[in-house]
Amino acid sequence: MIHDQTAAWLFHPLSTDRFLSDFWAKEHHVVRRGDPGYFAGLFSAQALEEFLEYGRPDPAGVRLVKGKEKKELAAYRLGNGAIDMVALRNDFAAGFTIILNGLERYVGAVAALARSLEVELNFETQVNAYITPPGSQGFLPHYDDHDVIILQIEGSKRWHIYEQEGDVPASELQQRELFVGEDLSPATQLILRAGDVLYVPRGRVHAAETLDETSIHLTLGIHPPNMLELVKAALDTMAIRDDRVLERLPPRYLNDPAQRARLAGLARELAAMIDDRAIGDAVGAIEDSLLRRGRCPPAGRLVDDVTGSGSITEASRLARNQPLYARVMALPGGVGLQFAQTLVTADSNHRDAMLFLSRQKEPFRVAEIPGISAGERTDLARKLLVDGFLVQMPAD
């Protein structure tokens, strides 16, 4: 199916382009809708109960927090591996916030939204859920080392944004001292209600507390690669063609000025070799990691009629499965379409067809696939339907 949970849907009525140009990495921003049910299909209190009681989540993915107090999921495990829901509910009633990390690994609609943002922004995205009882505060004032987009699912929450403190510099973010002291300037206060969205840039100090009702919100952690990661990736790719990148440091180099001088010279030589090719290879490696985070829908097509004789024709209407990042690669003697954990290969004459499919955003008919014969078009379409890259649309 084509998912509604897209970046455009998330920021509506603000366009994604305007969000990126006016607010990204600059200012916090609130999108207010007055539509409490806008995010109802993403997550809910009922989904939370079912997830904890039947989902058997990863112990590292669930914790409870109340100010500086923390409790791990292991404290609530029964002998059979299930969660002691009575004890967990008691602590929740006592003011603890329940935190579910990596929700995109378990909930399909949340995964679709996370993957859509990854395709749109080219940045890895992780989703955490926070369920806070009335009149409570989970975390103390703190900052994150990445940008966050907060979706208020149910209830409401008062947020404190400490603009006057100034954002924590990027160099200090690596120190991981995420909580800040108590001597803070007055904060900008705003109330997020169900259906609203709040964006907070990395390094900006913030805190939140519930009002007189339980709050459920999702935090989308956006993790752009930084220049350090790009340079490291460039050196990693250079190691394939230049043994000097993997040269072992010599014995006793720590106290040998001559050896350290030689190493410094070699390091400068290698840094000077980070050319356009190395950067291109590094970007390709980062792109490959993003590609592999994609997921295709469950392969029910293995047993339906798409592989049957005559089921796909020139008139069949198809569409790209969304969200799914894809790229076309030149291969020895051919071309490949890469998406999720899949690489579909073909002869080099399929290049235009592969490019068309990788870039197509609207439904199309099989006959519109360029550069190959009718038989090749239907064979390629059938293959990509089975693999989950394409979905079949109604005839009209």
C-alpha cells in the first residue's frame, strides 16, 4: 500500500521545503492543527498496552524515568519472560514516565513515517515513545545531541524552551553531558496538544511536564552524518586501494620523536589524498547504510496472482512502494536497482527503465517503462512486485 505517513503529512500545512529553509538547525517551531486525531493511526494508549503485554520488547528498549530516578525493564520481568504489568502500572501511577526506544522496529505505521523522513532528508531516524502520567515530569532540563521532532499523540504537555542559554556548541555535544544545571534563564513556554508537532534543534535546552491528563508523545530523533563521519568513511574507502591507510603504527612510537614525525607526515599525505573520488565513495558508503534501513512490505505476493500467467500486462497500473529509498548502480556487464536489502540486476539496456522506476513518484502503467521491450517490461514489473518495490494499483 502507499502510506499516508510521509514528511509532507507530518509537517502539513507547513511545506517540507519551508521547514528545511526556515527552521531546520535554526529555530524551534510548532505546527498547530487543532485536530486531536491527526496522529491516531500512529500510536495510542491501547497500542502501548498491547506492545508491553504481548510484544516482548527488547529489555534495552524500555525504561522508566522520574527526574533522576531510572528503572530498567529487567526490574519488571517475570520468570516466564513476560512483563509484570501490575508493578509497571503502579510505578507509572507514582509519576514515572514510560519510555519505549526504537519504536520504528515494532510498529508498522511508525516505521513508515521514520523511513519516509529518511528518504526525504537522507538522515537516519529513530522514534521513541514517552508516556507520562498527569502532573509529572520525565527528564529534567536537558539537550539532545541530535535534532528532534516531537509529535503529540494523546493528551497535552507543557514544554520549556531555553532560548536565552544559546545552543550547546557542536564540539561540546560529544561530551554527552546531556543534563544541565538549575541556574537557567526564564524559558519560552508552550503547550503541545494532540495533533501538534514541535521541532527542537540539537543542543537547545528544553524540558516538559504533563498537565492534568496523561500525555503520549513520540520523539523522532534525526541523526545527520557529520563531517567527521564523512572523512572517516572516505579513509575507509581509500583503504581498499592504498595500503598506507592500514599501515600499523611501529613499536615504541609513543616515545620516539622521529617515528611520530614520520607518522605525522604520512597522515598529512593521506589527508591530502581525500579527493572527489574518495568523497564520492564515502557518500556512497553512507548511502548504502541508508538504503539497507529500508523495509519492503510483507511478501504476501509470493502466494497471490502477480506471478501467474497474464496477471501483469502493458495496461497494468503500478506505483512505487513508499517510503523506500532506492538507487541505480552500474555493475560489470549490466545495471542494478538497489533498495532495502535487495539488489535487482539486469542487462545494461535496462538502465533507462531502472532510472525511471527509481525516480517515479506517481502511479504509472507498465507500458510507460522506457527503453526495453514489452516482454521485458512485464517481466521486470512482475519481479519488482514480488520483491515489494512496486505495488499494483486499481485499474481505474
